[in-house]
Amino acid sequence: MKFGFDIDDTLINLREHAFQIYNRKLNKNISLDVFNALTTMGIHEAFGLTREEGGKLWTSLRDDIYYSDCAPFPHAREILHELVKQGHEVYYITARAKEHTERTRDWLVQNGFPVVEGHFYCGMSDTEKVHIIEALKLDYYFDDKPNVLETLSQLPVKAYVKDRCYNQHLDLPRITSWDQLWEELKL
Ligand SMILES: [Mg+2]
């Protein structure tokens, strides 16, 4: 079987990681309770920033956010290794900007994710992911982002949503914790 995964906020806890970096850079100490109460993908509101200010801050801190020590979600790495071990193909499909392709792939490898040559796609828009997923003929695809998941309904791929506060309205099978994957898939 072919499995495709988004990276940010699907396999790794990037928003929370960025939230803590914002705290440090802005010299604030806003609690994770505030983070957990957010219902938007953006985290800027928790810091009293406008969308534009938040966008600028994110851009200025992007290397730090992407390439420091963002934590994978519990069990994420282990299930990917187990899939590979069972003979499945694991693909990564991230809409990070193209210039982050090499470093993102390297970061995944350095942080213990199984990355096979040619199974890593980076630098498309959210609405272009569907074309890669279709061309690869993925059996399963996992993402957190409504804008992406909403483009997949015409494909035969079994799409799953990684449970996050901003995707609660999606009526799709939902992965809350990666250790539930085996039960979900019944492989
Ligand atoms: Mg994502």
C-alpha cells in the first residue's frame, strides 16, 4: 500500500513549537492553555498580533521554527517505520516553500523519520497536493488542513484528518493519536 503524509501538524507538532518560539522571541509567557483554546490555524491572535504582523513574525522566524527541535507527535515516527517494515511505501507531501525542500528532507532524516529517495515532495500549494496524491495513486493520505482535505473527495484515496482544533468541522475519519492507526487501518 502507498501512504502519504503531510508533515506540519500532521506528523510534527509545529504550531505548538512555533507558539513557544513566539513566547521566547516576544519575551512573553502565554500559556499552552491559550494555545489549546485557539480555534484558528494562525497563532498570532494569542500574542495580540494582527494577521499581517503574525505573517511577518512567522516569516522572520521560519528557519528557527522549521529546523530546531520541533517534537514529532507521539508514535508518529514509530508507525512510519512499522509501515516501511511491513513493506508499505511512505511518502511525504508538504506545502512548505520550495526553497525548504533539501533542509526539510534532511531534518526529517536527522530526526529519525524513514525517508526513501523520491518519496519526498515539497513546494506545492495546498490545492496542488491533490495532483501529486492522484499521480502517486496513494491508498491513504493524512493531513490536518481543511483546504487540502477538501480537494480530495473525488479521488479514491482514503483521506484521514489529523485531529486539530481548526479542523473539527471535517467529516472524515480522524486520527487523534498515531497509535490508533493500526486499529483504523486493520491491515
Ligand atoms: Mg499540515
